[in-house]
Amino acid sequence: MRQFTSHDVVALTGITPRQLQWWDERGIVVPAREGHRRLYSLEDVTEVSVICQLRERGFSLQRVRKVMRFLQRELGKRLVETVSGSSEYHLLTDGHSLYLETSARQIVDILKNSRQPLLAICLSDTVRQVRAVIRSNRKSSKSVKSAHFLPKKKKRAS
């Protein structure tokens, strides 16, 4: 089982070291410990990536916690363990309700019946992205290169 240091997770996701530490302190993503070092599993890195996507889309940390608890409750295990192979998991929310869907028909039905805009995140794509970046880093070198899962924010002209 591969483990990633805080430095690796920062390089992979674009999160700041302080944010990562704060998430650990608040119990949002809790890595294993080896002395003072935090060691993240593939599951942890995947969850950090999903949380980064939610934060990029304006979710508060309180809302992120609710989403992560919802996913753990619905899936019954860690995200990366559930989302594998050809499965397609989509998280949809209107800001109040959360939906975890695996069928395109279910997603269309939710969209049709929604009275307000919905945010959709393809959890399967996130897991595949994490695995692909880690695989490509393994092939090119043993250390994790800076390969953010999320696009960097564009700076606005003043």
C-alpha cells in the first residue's frame, strides 16, 4: 500500500500545507502517523481531491463535512474502495439536498424535477484522475511531481 507525505498531497492537489494540517486537526481527512509525519493513503488523497473540488465550487467546510459523512453513510466504505472499474458515481446537490446516483436516467430525472440549479461532481472521474496521476508519477519517477488534479484558479485582471 503506497503512502503519501503531506508534501506529496500538496503537490498532487494544490492544497496549501496549512489547509491540509487544519483538515487533519478538524477530523475532515485524518492520515496515519509516523512520528510527527502525516502519511496519507490513496483513499485519503482521493478524499482530499473531492474536498478540493467542493471547496473550489464554493462549499463551506461545514457543508463539505456533511457531504463526506453522506458519502460514507451511502457507500458504507471509503470512496476509492467503492468507485472502481466502470462504475459511474455522481454527486448532485442543490445546496440543501444531496443525491448519489449511478444511473444516467436517475440523474436526468433529478435534473427534470429540480426547481433550482444543481451542482454535479463525477466522483468516478475524480478517483480515476487520482489513480492516473499517481500511476504516471510512478512511471516517471519515485517522487510525486506537481500535478494538480484541479485546474489552478485564473487570476482576475484588476
